[in-house]
Amino acid sequence: MAKPAVVLVGADKGGVGKTTVSRALVDYLIAHNIPIRAFDTEYPRGTLKRFHPDVTEVVDITSTTDQMKIFDTLASSEAKVTVIDIRAGLLSTTLKALRDIGFLDAAAKTQLTFTVFHILGPSIASLDEIQETASFMDDAHYILVKNFINNTTFFDWDPATYNSYFKQIKDAHEITIPKLNELAYEGVELAAVPYVSFVANKAANGQTAAFSFVLRGYVRHWLGTVWAEFDRVKLIDMVAAETQRKSAARQA
Amino acid sequence: MQGRTPVFIVTSSRPRVGKTLIARALTEFFCVQQRPVLAFDVNPDEFKLIDYLPAHTAAASITDTRGEMALFDQLVLSDQVPKVVDLGHMLFDRFFAVMQQIDFAIEARRRAVVPMVLFVADPDDRARQGYAMLKDRFPDLALVPVLNEAVPQLKRYSGNFPPVSRGGDAVTIPALTPVLRSVIDRRGFSFVAYAAKTTDTTAELYTWMARLFVTFRELEVRLLLGELKPGLKRSA
């Protein structure tokens, strides 16, 4: 039986394109035939749920009932990977809570695998976030995400400072999300469908849509680049090594 | 062969090599056969093709995303209407950068849209570079060097444009005498109207047109057969 995997996507600041990364990630895992479920902590409105309604549930991560809903069901759920989109400002809080409920200990004993996507914001303040978050990260896969999707001119940090923070973390990876053409980004937002559906010209109801080929092309190219980054850090091995092997065996 | 939509992109990374003339003649080549055709004038400041063939030509701009959408969304339509793109040298790099960025080739293949680039040669090194760039970045593209006899010293530079397997050998466009050139450059001149009117099939212009149209016919067959070849190999 495969170990359950939990993937947190979070940032301590809002507006850094966190949900963008969650969406690309959910698309990626689904494309690899990995059974997943996702929790959207943008309670009560939900943002991830708008794009992936079938697999997403909106929860209040600060409430104990909802924490139980997520973490007590890890082993019993059909889904082998649980993606949690953490609302802005709650990353450290959530990590603290996870430590308190013994979740991080379980990860340490390798009963489950735990991966954190930490989306970096443009300001120097977020370097301190790295340090704060890193203190919880001893037994997790830690992926720092430089997100350029909405902005081309950030990360003018001093590389030396940045690296000194970065090196403190064991098992840290760094990935870069490139910029996506504004109109293409807007197009997907308006369509409220997964990136993969947009590329395939499918509307939310499954019918053929009339999205612009050019915009779809931009999204396909962008998504390909993002997935290549996930491939590069061997994300599948991190979250679903055993599931993957099993499905490979079945195919053989 | 039915169901395919050919897209001819007439271009060069150099100005004044006869792109618009070739695009005009190619568009009218379809008109003569009473086939529908759609031409796009992609030149940054002065539109030329659209002045000659307003009924068949749309002005296109690719300086912003909306312009790109207007052009490429049409080019990828599988409506079986041949498309002719007159692509100016100023937008040469931009056009092919977009084409690569949006993975035009993948979608085109899926929809049986078959693009062919007619690259008009020129002695300048920038033409050689432009051609080499297309050859490197689009190895699967049907790329055909077009040697225009009106661009002087053809023999000296034709070696800069080695044929690629998907496109085939270079084609040559014969030069016209300056007098005739000034006749066809007149606004409102139409090859179709001329061919319908003329009784002298030995006239220089008529012979020139006939040669050109035979070349176009050959290119179209080359394009459509080239698309068939892989299929034939598989079934063999």
C-alpha cells in the first residue's frame, strides 16, 4: 500500500500567485494518473474549487473539525495525494498546527510523505519567511517557488543573502514558474477551467469551447514549462513513488 | 488529399526581394481556379498586398496579443481554404517566435493544416541567417527557398539556402523586364483579369505567369504529398 502524501502550497503573503501553482500542480498529478484530492482553505469562498470543483473541498484550516476532515482521512481516502492550498498568511500557522497534532512526527517516521511548496513573494521580507518555515521542515521535501506568472521584474534580491537562507534547509529544491501571457492568464481565469481543459478547448461543462488558439498555445507552452520544472525536481517520486510503480506494473 | 488546409507563408528576413509580388500571384493562382483563398498582409507600416487584392486580403498585425489572436486563430482553421501570408521582413522574427511559443505545429498537425514557408532569397547575410534559423528551429516545417531572378547575382548566393528534406528543392521565379514590371506594379492590376482578356499566349507576361503558376501547382502538390509520405511509409 502506498504511503499517503500531503502537499502544502502556501505563502505568508497574499497575491503571489499561490493558487496558480496549486492549479498547475493538480493538473500535473491528474495527468500522471495519480488519485488526488484537494483542499481549498480560502474559506468560505474558495478559489481553487472554482477551477477544480470535482476534487476540491473548501475547508477552514483553523478549525479543528476541518483539520480532522483532512488529516484523519489520509490513510482511508481513495486519493493517495492530498493537495492543500493554504490561504495567505497561514503557512507558518498551519505548520505549527501540524507539529502540534503530531503530523510532522508521522512524516519523520516515514509513515507518510510531506512536501511543501513555498511560494516566494517579491519583497525581501519573504526571506525571513523561508527561515521561519524552514524550522519545521526537517523531514519534509521543501520546494521554493519563484513565481513570475504575473510579474517579470521581481527577485532583485542579493543572491548571496538568498543562498545563505536557501542552504539552511535540508532537501530543498527551487523551481521557477515563468510568466504567462496576460491575455492568456485572463482567458483561463474567465473560463474557470483547469489549464489542461483550456488547452484542450473544453468548457467547464465538458463541451467544446471556443477559446482562442493563440491563447491556448500560450497556456500549453507555459504549462509545459511548469511541468518540466516539476519533472526536474522529480515530484512524482516525492509524492507517489509507490503508486507510480504499481500502476506501471499493472500496465506491464 | 482532401480535407487538408494549405497555409503558404511568403517571407524573407530581407526587404525588397519580391515577397508581395509572389504572394499576390499565389493568391490569384487560387482565384484563377475559382477556389476560395484568404490572404493576410503582415507588414508593420505599409500594407501593400491588401491594396492589390482587397477582396481576398485581411490586414494583420502581430504587435500585441490581440493581433496575434486575430491572425493565428485564422491560420489554424481547418476550413480547407488555402491561406497566403505576406510576411514582411520587419515582423519575420516576431512571427516565428510566436509560432514557436504557441506550438503552432502541433495544433496544425491535429487539424490537418499544412504550412509551407516560401523563403525568398537575397545575397545579404541576414537572409542566410534567417533561413538557417527556420531550418534549425522548425525541422519539421516544409521550407522552400525561392530564388527570384530579379534579385541579382543569384548564382553567387543560392548556396546559402540549402534545401531541406520536408520542403524540397528551391524554386526559381523568372525576372520580368522593367516595363512589364511597372505594368503589374500598377494598383488594380490583376493577373486573373489579364489572363481572361489576353489573346496572345506567347506574350512575355503570359509566359511568365504560366511558369509561375506551374511552380505554384508543383509546390501545392509537394506540400500535400509531403504530408502523405509518412503515412505511406507506415502502411508499407
